Amino acid sequence: MTDQTPLDRLTAKLRSIHHLRDAAAVLSWDQETYMPSGSGAIRAEQLATLQTLAHDQFVSPEVESLLAPFLNCATGDLLPEQTASLDAASQSLLRETWRDYSRAKKLPSAFVNELERECSLAQQVWATARKTNDFQLFLPNLERMVVLKRREADYLGYTDSPYNALLDAYEPGSTVTQLRPLFQTLRTELVRLLDLIRESPVQPQANLMTQCFDTAKQLEFGRLVLKHMGYDFQRGRLDLSAHPFTTSFHPTDVRVTTRVFERDLPSCLFSCIHEGGHGLYEQGLPSAHYGTPLGEAISLGIHESQSRLWENSVGRSRAFWQYFYPKLQDLFPDQLGSVQDADFYLAINRVNPSLIRVEADELTYNLHIMLRFEIELDVIEGRLAVEDLPDAWNAKMKDYLGIVPTSDAEGVLQDVHWSFGAFGYFPTYTLGNLYAAMFYRQARTDLPDLEKNITKGNLLPLKDWVNDRVHRWGRQYTSAELIQRVTGIPLTPAPFIEQLTEKFGNLYQLPATASHP
Ligand code: ZN
């Protein structure tokens, strides 16, 4: 037997727990792609068993005894004598493992069970309520969920707002105090831009994208773009699912999905690019650290930055389509053969306030997020009763987007998130957009030929750049540390606002008003 160090023993244990989680992830992927529709109930039990096993092993005394040689298990402080000789990566591994461990330990298992049961129940009730446009049906479940999430925040502990405890699960270190002014600035600028775009005489041809496009050819094109991005099909695959997603069982097995509609060209195209961005992150994590925090993504916000960087900064850019549009025209000569590239470019960048978040454009998308952030903050902090959610929702829709849903199905019931208790999740979507613009601006500085390469279909320099700057570090840095390290400045909405102002200013020939990010 070889001599194992205490750190090796901890790593081996974490890895074996990860095997259980990844087995559950394979079952979840299968559930969303190929599972027969009649096996839902038993699959839920199989998943619950694996997840409970993984959770129990993680909060076990064994993990505490493996951490104890390195840190104070009550406070998480590293023991200086025992850790001074460790490198920065190993110290991060210990800090982050303790973070996960202490968070999991704070939740009593009876509470975790109660929450899981309610999540599974509430999701089913939500699906029916959305289908039948019946908020009253979902109301009791949602009220119980809010009570449970407040209790969760109490167990976890927080300063200032219980919302901070929930937010911390998705975007560690992020707080209401940080988000409020950030979103305020962003909202002012986005609404200003939106008003100008509405008044512009330039408007895209809406029907370009809703012609009939063969679905097999759409998938072929999606695959082509993924290959150019450097997504490795030897270590991944593309399948169909109702809602596109990315899942990873290991950096050597990272799977993306898309959906494809004959009369909606952007849907398949941009979900392939979006999920491809997530997929590159997962494929770019260091295999050597698999199973430990050093082999994991930092946060949902940073993850989303990787998808948005490719989807918006690259996939909706002129440079990208300079190379790819002729290829798309070759695939669809009848539909696009006589459409000028400028018209196509305008059409894929169409700004159009709509009711549904997942169909929103690059600009109005963030207004959907702000509305949700403000509403869920009011609910969790107790200023807004759950029964008053539909009215609050509709009022903000009118205020921010100028449109009001005629049904709750297209309003407050549209997202699945609250039904599984994901309060504090939505802000990470907008944080992803802000991080993405910051990363892209830095990549342009670091790689002077970046856009010239993109016009030739060579996307690999950007892939190598994100691999090097973001992916390979796992969770060695916090998101605040990473953004500072890569861009030299802390999180700011300015690059995102500048990117949108420049792009839409040109596209919609907007009056050259100064923006004030
Ligand atoms: Zn995403």
C-alpha cells in the first residue's frame, strides 16, 4: 500500500461521494432525454435514494474527522501550523469543502426531508396550475414553500436579510446590499435604451425567423457551431430535451441538450451555443481535481457568464455571422438565400418586450430578472403576501416592460423555480450577463486578433482564453476574486451597458445620447 497523506484521504472520500452524485446526475439526464414516460415515479425514488446517500455520507463524522487535522471544524479557520506548507490550491480545497460541509450540517435532516417532499409535491401542483392558469391552486404550496425557505435561512444564519442566506447557495458572497444598486443602475439604462429602440424607424423583419426550417438541418448547424467552439464530442454529446440544459458527470463526460422547432430558427441555434458555453466550462475543469471543489464551477453566475459570453458576445455578433451566415444560407437557400446579411443580423438581435423570460432578447431579459429579484426579496423579507404575487407581478411588468400578462400562466406562474424552492436563483442570470461582458472586454484586450479570428470561424483562441483564465481554476478563487484577477476591476455593470449601447445604437440607428453607466 502506498502512503496516503491526510489530504489524499479527504480527497478520496470526497471523490467517492461525488460518484454517487454523478450516478444521480446520469439518471436525471436520462429522465430528461430518453426515459419512458411511465417510469417517472420510480425514477424519483431512485434519485432520492442516491441523493440521500450522498448527503448522509457528506455530513458524516468521517468527513469531519478528515477535515479536523487541517481546520477548526466549528469556525472553518485553517490551523496555521498544519496548513502553512500547503499550496494555495490545497488551502482553497479545504476552505471550500468546509464551506459546503458546514452549510449542509446546519440543516437538520428532518427539515431537509420536509423540504424535499414539499419541492416534489409543489412542482407537480405548479405544473397543473400553470397548465390550467390557476394561481389559487398553487397558492397553499407556495405559501408553505416561503415558510420553509425562511426557516432554511434561519438555520443557515445571515446578516441583514434572510434572502442573503438563500442567495449564498447559488452565488457565494453575493448580498442584497451589493445587488440593489447594481440592478438599479442597470434598470435605468436598460429602460432608457428600450424606449429609444421602440421609437426607432429601423425595425427587423419579424417573419424571417419563423419560416419553415428543416429540424435535422438545424441540428446539423448547431453541431457545426459547437465543433468550432471547441466543444469536444469525444467527451460530450448533444441530445434533445424539452428544456435545454448541460450536465456533467466528469470533465470527460459533459452532455448538452437542445430543442428544435421548425418555425423558430433562433431557438435551437442559440440554445446550442448557450449550452455549449456551459459545456466548455465543465469540459475545462481540471480532471485531476475531480470530486473536490477545485474540480467544480465557482457559482451559477460565473457558469452563466460562460454561456452568455458565447451566446451573446460571440453568437450575436457581426464577426461571428460574417463566417457562419454563408454556411447557414447554404443549408437553407430557399429561406435565406436572398436575405441580406445585415437583415439577418438585425433579426437575430431583435429587441421586443415579451411576457416570457426564456424567450426574451438580450436587453429585456434582465428586466425580467429584476422584477423577480424585487418580488422574491419582498416575499422573503415579509413585505409582500404570497397571495398578492400576481398583482405585484403585473404591476412591475407594466412598469418595466410596458406590457401586462392577460393570464397568470403567462405571468407569475411561468417559471418552475419557486416550486422547487429556488429563491435567490434568478439574480445569477443577470450576474452572468454582467460577468460575461466583463470577460469579453478583457478577452478583446488580451487577444488583439480575437474578432479577426472570429470572422474566419476560428473560435479556439477565445476557448483557450476562457480555459486558462476561468475554467482551470475550479473553485480556487471566489467569483469576486476571479473577476478582479481576470479583469483587474470588481464587478460592474458598465461593460455590459456599453456593449448593449454600442451594438443597439448601431443596429437601430439610435440618436447618439451619452450613456451614464
Ligand atoms: Zn444557462
